[in-house]
Amino acid sequence: MDKNSPQLLRDIFAQPESLRQVLDYQNGAGRAALQEAGALLHSGRRVILTGMGASMHAALLLDYGLGLQGVSVTFIEAAELLHYRLPVSKGAVVALVSRSGESVEIARLMEALRGSATTIGITNEPASVLAREADCTILMRCPPDEMVAIQTYTATAVIALLLAGSDGAVAGIGAAIEALRAAIENHYGRMREWDSFLNESRPVYLLGRGPSSSSVYEGALLFNETAKAPSVGMLAASFRHGPVELVDEHFAGIVFAPLGATRNLNVGLARDLTAFGGNVRVIGPRGSDTAGLQVCEVPELPELFAPLVEIVPVQFAALRLAEIRGLEIGAFKYTPQVTRDEASFGVPR
């Protein structure tokens, strides 16, 4: 990488240092807000978690982290909560996640929730509506991305893991940050190995379970935003119940298989899809159980922390497909930096 490299590539490489800044801030000046929010989430009150896009995908780690501790969470996309599910928020603790803190759905939700729910705002922008109006505000303190959420995505994941309050969270995140450095260097040097997998005309299916669901949905979004390419993110068990019928020699699938409760199921799915003729890549630690499979190897981490690192190969895959297609890396055609209008992109009709 040199000074003329695309900003998106620079954002990928910036992640370890950015996450270290986020972790240092949360352990220092941001600690009081983090503890206040954690106490609210563990208070026994009903918890609703909401957001849009990459912020929502990263926040899935908070859902899983709290769930592992017996805290029941209702996870609802912000637009759905605003238009169809608002009555369920009465008296609840509602955590709203938005890197800009200004997305139209988040801004409207803040107004709608005022006085009826206790709100936790998680954002990177201290002057935003979300930061100003939430009852408890957690500032990420992450350097901003250009357009595509890269370092702010993994930073949101760090906040989610800290808020879940699981034992060893700080140590686990620290280990993941160190693993991230090596993973970025490794997969940058092997980026062209994606060429035989990528095809401009076929969709990429991303499949996984548990905490890796954040990687599944964020990975699909990266292909859409960065490469302007079709992709489908789906939970692996759901894929087995019917969609597997589409697999043939034209199928391209990425299966996330971190160490954990369902690794054997994920690796088994990858083997079946390969046997059916599909082109399949496994993202996870290499082991005797993955022999014969095409593995994009990432370091061994506990399952809850693996998403901080397993997204890296997909970041490079999406970037590489954008290069193959001759796109301006990181540029958007229709989407503004902050979505402020629910009804229109402002295109003359």
C-alpha cells in the first residue's frame, strides 16, 4: 500500500490502530458512560436493540453477548421499529446504534421515544441528534471512514462486545486487535486469490451462525456497496431449509466457521456445497476438519470475538471485485453519506 492507494484500502489497514484508540477511550474517559449503559442493559427491563445498515450488523454482537448472559433482547431494524413496532418500546431500554447519529430513522425514533423509553445512543458523532438527545450516550471515538463503513464497523463491534459485559471482554478484544494486524497483512498479500472465485454476474452467498451472523450480513453489504455486486447474507441453518436447491457449478459461497459451538455444522455445510459442485470458501481457522476445503485462514479466537477479524477477507474480496469491475473504489452512486430522507434519493422522476 502506498500514498496513492484508495481511501477504502487505507481504512482497512487503519483498523487495528483505530480499535486500539476506541478501546483506550472506553477504558478511560468513556468508561462512566459505558458502565451506565451496561447497567441499564442488565437492569432486568425489556431491552430493544435497533439500527440501520452496518451499524445494525455490528450491533448483533451485543444481541448475542447479552443473550449468552441470559438477557433477553428484541432486535428490530430502526425503520421497522419506527413504523410498525413502536408500542413495544414503551417502558423499555432502547439502544440505538448509528455511526452518524443523524440517519433519518434514528432521528425520528429519538423524537418518538422521548418520555416513553430510556434510550442509549451509540454513535461516532458527538454533535449528532443521537448523541445530544439520548439518555445515555456512548461515543465511539473512532476515526471516520470515507463512505463504506470499515473501521467504524469494527469499532461498533468493539463497543457491542464491551457493553455485553462478558468476562474477559477487554482481554478478548485486545487479542482480536493483535490478530487483526496479522490478518490484514496476510489477506492483502493474497487478495488476487479471490479472482477465481469472483464473477461479475453471479451473486455471492454468505453463510454462518451465531455471532458470525454479523459477518454474514455485513459481508453481503460490502459486496453491494463496494463492488455494486449482488450478494445474499443468510443464516446457515435457514439456507439448508430450501435455498440449498440452487447450488450448482455456478454457485459461489462463503461459509464462516470460527471455533465454537457450531463449527462442525458450518464445515459440514461447506463440504456438502463443494460436493454439490459449488465454489466455496471457508473463513476461519484451518484445522484437520477443513482438509480439502478452500480456507481463507484467520487466527483462532473465541467465537464471540471472531467477527472482529473474520470480516477482513471479505473486505478485501469486495475491494478486489470492485477493481476487477473497474469501479471507483469506495464511491457511491446513489447513497449519501447520511440518509436523511426515507421517501426519495432526490432523483428527478
